[in-house]
Amino acid sequence: MKKYAHNLLICFLFGVTSCQTIDQLSIDYLVPSDVSFPVELRRVAIVNNTSSLHTNEVITDSPEKLPNELARQTSYPEGDAVLAAEVMAESIAEENYFDKVVICDSVLRASDRFARESTLSKEEVIQLTRELDVDFLISLENLQMKAVRIIRFDPVFGGYEGVVDVKVYPTVKIYLPSRSTPMVTIATHDSIFWQESGATEQYVRSRLVSATQMAKEASAFAGTVPVQKLIPHWKTSTRYLYTGGSAGMRDAYVQTRRDKWDEACTLWLQIYETKKPRQQMGAAYNIAVYYEMQDEIEKAEEWLFRAQELSRKVDKVESKSAESGNRVEASRVPNYAMTVIYMQELQDRKNHLAKLNMQMKRFENDF
């Protein structure tokens, strides 16, 4: 919801700053994972420690349907934990974070007579790490899913729509042979959905994903969900550039489109020396983006602070009231609001740098 509101605000700012053209671009950067592994943990085995018993019966209910809904069904399908563990192993291996990633195909609790969630003992962990020749284990402990299947009529388009929305809840534990208890437990969740539309209800029902295929694809998806909690990963974010207002700004923008960012920055530095607050502000803001793309976060923050001070003059900001992200305030001080949003994102990235550097120490910070 927060991201949705942020995007709405940016779209609104595009409208109120249209006299000073703005363009958007995407940047990719590494963010740290929730879990930090010691450098010496380089070999890992992914194991399936879920119960092999099928205890999650498919239970359906039919609560009161919403307007235009023809059918609504909720079920709790049995996830394929073996598939989820395999996909998790593949996803972790693809990141090349560990030197060795192996998958233990055996279901560790295949002999269970009753469903249970059982933590591996220290003896079991020692035995598995020796047999698999690894330093530690990442274990899938539980996999639950909730599916909602809806068929509805869309009066606007005069057709029918079917949606299947599945929430997955994989639980993972990390085991070290030197510990008697798990290093950490990660309970994650995410959702995946399928959608189909057509002229008739029967067409939609026949084309919508089947229960069997849904369970298979949702289980594979569930295997990917914990990975970002375990390993540093790339994040794509949107950034913005001032591209108009003067010939120099337009020339600099052309250079960015040619991927000549050094040349663009040289032009922005020249524009910054013009002593015209509005042009200075746009140039300083763009220079901040340039330095962030070079992973020089402190320099980016320094230039963004200059842009923010100049935006106060341009927008005639007398207080920091716009920092609340209030839409009314943003309409009055659009340039200042843009700097506030960007400053928050830069500071978030800066605050994560120490943790990221520690997690990437195994690569001598070469990333």
C-alpha cells in the first residue's frame, strides 16, 4: 500500500511539474538479505523436513458473494514440498553466493505416522552435513497454501472473468552442526495469481488453471519466496531526471539516452554554475542520480541536499510540512516533495550498506 501511494504521488508530481520536463529510468542495485551468514559457511544443503503425510484436506467454503460474483471458493490445497525444496535449491544455486549447493532428495520424515513439525536434532544435523559434505543446512519445514477461486461478471466490458489467487506460506530453518537449536527460523509468505477472461462463463471456467496445475505452480513459486530472505539480491527501482527547462538540460538528457553519463554530468555541473535556482535545482538533482548510479551514495546524498535546499527557494517552502507526503502539500511544492521522497530512498540504501558489505565480504566486496 505504501508503494502504491508513492507511485500515485509521483504521477501527480509529473503533472504539476510539466513545465519542467521529467523522465524516469530504472536502476538496479544490491540489497542485503535478512540473514547474514559467517564467511566460513560456504557449502550448503537444501533439505525437505516437511511431513510426507497429506493432512491439509481440501476444504471449500462459500461465503457471501460480492456483487457480480457468480462463484467464490476457498480451499487449502496440499503443497508439493519436494518440488518447493528443489526450486529453492536451484534458486539459491543460481545466485552463486555459496561455493556449493546440493539438494537432499530424501524426505526426512517419510516414516512419520502422524503429521508434525519437528526440528532436526543436533545429531541429525551433524550426520547430514557429514554425508552431504556441507557446512550447514537450509531446511524447508512447512508449506501451507490458501487458494481463492472467483468467477464474476464484468458489467463494464460485458464479459466474464475468472481469478485464482493463492497465498503460500513456506517456513524455513537454518541448521549449523555446532548448534543444538536452529540458527534462525524464517516464516515467509507471498501470493501468486492466474486470470482468465471471455465472453461466456463456461469458456472462463474451462480455461482457468486447474487445481492440480495451480498446486504445482504455486509450490514451485513457494520455493523462490524465502530466497531473498537468505541471500543478497538485486532490486530494481525507479529514478527521475529533470530533462527540460534549458538547452543545456536537453543536451544532457540526450547524452543519457546515449548512455554517456559522464558527459551528461559535465553538462549538469556547468548548468549548476549558472546561479539560476530552478536550473541549479534540476542539475543538482540529476547529479545526485548520477552518483547513485556509480554507487557513491554519500556524494549522491550531498548533491540531493543541495537540490532540496534549492527546491525550497523554487517552491517557496517555508516549513517541512511537505515531508509528510501529503498530496495537497505536494501539489503546492512539487519539486521539494520529489527531493523528500528521493532522500528517503537514498537514506534507506545508505543504512543498508554496512550490512550489505558484511554479507559480501566473502567476495572481498567485489560486487
